[in-house]
Amino acid sequence: MSTATSTVKIVTPADEGLDGFLGSIGVRFLIDGDEAAERFSLVEHPMSPRALAAPIHRHTREDEYSFVLEGRMGALLGDEVVEAGPGDLVHKPRNQWHTFWNAGDEPCRILEIISPAGFERFFRELSDMGGVVNASPEVLLQLTEKYGLEMQPETVPGLLERFGLRVGEQLKGGWRP
């Protein structure tokens, strides 16, 4: 059995072109699947105060793990509502309906581990088209199908009202705290 080796990679705040905006939360690309033999990918999501990340959705191909760096992250996992703070890890298993948000009045940042890799490419494509607000429903549907994502966009108004949320804004300075 052989182990893949790669060169050392350090991502610093000075790195250019590694961040984007998905329409309500940011994304910073840290480790792509091709750098980890497709075993996992790692992105950072900065969220403005009270920002909803996405409609209720589920992934059919990957698990997600959200590690809170700062702020408070809320999540709806099936029927269960949880809140996590710095140092907490929230597992969002594949095939489970879920969503997440910034549960506080200050910015929130999470590291998102995606396993296996591949879904980070959805974030890159969505960011490249200007985020969800700039994608036509047809293009968004094609993108979600391509990545095995099922979404319920009709849940957004209820989520905003139920949890006192809003569509997020891009944080000044991108992902930087």
C-alpha cells in the first residue's frame, strides 16, 4: 500500500484569488480535492451577522463537518436545531436534510470539511457565476444535479422568519476577520 505525498501548502491571508461569494455567505478555498487524492476538501465560510447559508438541502455524495472558528453557527439537522460555538464540530451527514446560519450578531467563520471531495467545485462554479442570486433557476438546477445536491428553495422565507435571519452580505475584506 502506498501513501500519496504532496508538497507542503500554507495558505496565508495574502493569497489572492482563493475567496468568493455564494450569494449569502463567503467561501475561501483552502484544500481542493485534487490536492488530497479526492479524499476530502476544506473550505472556510465567513458569514455576516444572522446570515442564512442556504435553503434546506441534502447532499447525496458527501458528508460535511463544520468546525466553528469564531461566532455562533446555528444548524437545522433533520428536525433538530443545534447551535455551536468556537471549537465545536457539527457533523452534517450525507442524505440528511439540513441548513445552517450565523446565529449571532457578529461575524461567524467556520471551516467546512467535505468528504469525499468534489463538492468544493460546486462552490467554485456558483461563485464564478456571481452567487445564487445571479444564477437563473435553470442553471442552478443543472448545477445542483451535477453535484448530487437536492435543494428546497421554497424553505428560505420560513427559515428567515423562524430563526430571525436574512440573506447575508459579503464581509468587507472577503473572508478576513
